[in-house]
Amino acid sequence: MATKPASEGAEAGAERISEAEHAVMEALWQRSPQTAAEVCDTVCAERGWSMPTVKTLLSRLVQKGVLDTQPDGRRFLYTPLIARSAYVGTESRRLVERLFGGRAAPLLAHLAEAEALTPDDIAEIERLLAEMKK
Amino acid sequence: MATKPASEGAEAGAERISEAEHAVMEALWQRSPQTAAEVCDTVCAERGWSMPTVKTLLSRLVQKGVLDTQPDGRRFLYTPLIARSAYVGTESRRLVERLFGGRAAPLLAHLAEAEALTPDDIAEIERLLAEMKK
DNA sequence: GGCTGTCGATTACATTTGTAATCTGAATGC
DNA sequence: GCATTCAGATTACAAATGTAATCGACAGCC
């Protein structure tokens, strides 16, 4: 890569999303596009935030290149640029990497030990494994 | 809770451990107790840190109540006060909670999809499941 | 057409985190 | 005993994060 691309740090999803920002993303993954006010309806109730807080988080997410804006009259509609599954995958792998040296089995063992696995989970995991082995 | 307990924020493990701090904990979980210099031997190489950085992180971990110190001549020996498995369990559950609404199965599904599961992992997970069902 | 409310944008500010330099006091070498 | 050295402690400081107030512009009401 000789010539650096003009768009400075704009690869969608490259930036790290903080926990507060994640709450906002979650709202937008649930439904999009939404206005800032709509997002606030959801997250302000959940987290006890005020409107300005949500505005800030939205701005930062736009800056980070993970939200797209389109004008709608005088306000903006916000849409995620990265899929939830991509984010979730990245975060999961990051954790497995950091805590279990990349091996997923110990993770499961820990969850099992912590009784974080319901019988339903177990059944579903078995189903998944069966499918993977096909 | 009428009367607040006297010990101000001293419950071991209640505090959040940052990622840099985690690297230090990891070294001490590997072997303990260790002096600051010994910890540095490990992590400074891994992360390109300098001694003062390690000192700071150690101090913060002591403050947070997750490391214990015992004097050894003129230096300190540092020992973890929380078990690695406890930390790992907390972090795992936090992630599962945040990303999958507490259900572990979708986590596994994501790891599977991301090919983060080796055949060994799969075998071991099956073994775990079998054991849990007993 | 001016007032008011409503947007997004800008600015603010405390806390946490990452990374480190400097200070201070005790041990050690001579 | 006194200088040197080597601990931990204190201080520093920029970036990221959490949380929000304020500003400036435009839309709609009267």
C-alpha cells in the first residue's frame, strides 16, 4: 500500500466502541434509522441519561465511522454502518483471545461452572455442534 | 442498609481491572508472589513498557484491593487477592450479558461462525457437555 | 416577521486509563 | 559516615470516556 487513502481513519468498524456508545448502537441495531430523540427515548430511560449525552455519543459514533447520517428535514437519521453480528464477533473473539489464549472451550467451561448455562443453552449448543460436524 | 460499612471500597475484586492492569495480573497469576522488577521482566518485554509503568499499574491494583503486598527486605512482594478464575468468570459473564442477553449459546454460535473453534475445542466442549448432563 | 422551541454542533469538565518522569528514603559499598 | 543506587511513592500529562451545559441556526406559531 504505497499511497495512503485520502479518507483518514474512516474504515467502518476499525474504531473501538465504548460501553456507553454500545448502548446507543444497540438501540440502532434494534431499529434504524432513528432520530436522536428516538434513540434517547430508548436509552435515556434504560440508563438515566439526558438528551445531550445521547447527542454526544451519536456524534462520536459518527466520527468513528460506525454510524451514517442522512438529513431528514432539519434533523438527522442515524443508521449503523457495521452489523451487530460483526461487532459481537469482534468483541467475543477479543475476549476469548485475552482471557483464554484464543481457545473457546475454556470459556464454555467457565460459563458452565458459573451456572451461566441453562438447559436450553446446553441443548442448543449440542445442536450447533452436531451441525458443525456435518 | 442503615450504617455504611467503614471499609471504604475495599472489597476484593469489586473494582474494575483495566486492560493494562490485566496484563500485570496475568503475570502474577502465572507465578506469585513477585517483585515489581520480576513482573516487569515479563510484561515489559511483552508490551514494551518501562519499569515506572509497571510500578504505576501495581500501585493502582493495590489501591483497587486486588493485589496484596508484603514487605521483603526493602522491596515488596505482590500477590493477587482475587483468583484468575473469578476474574475470568466475571468478565465472561459480563460479555455474555452485554452482547447476548445472558444466553451463552449465541456466543458459541458466533465463535463457531467466526471459525474460532478448533476441532479440539469442539471435542472438548462435547466432553464438557457430556459431563454436565451426568 | 419576530419569538420560541428544537435540532445538531461546540464546548466543558471530571474520571479513568496508558505511559512515564521525578522525588524521597533506605540499603549498600567503600 | 557518606555517596551511590535502587526501592516504592508522588506527580505528570495526554487520550479516552462518561456525562452534560451552552450556542447558533432554522422551523413553526402567533
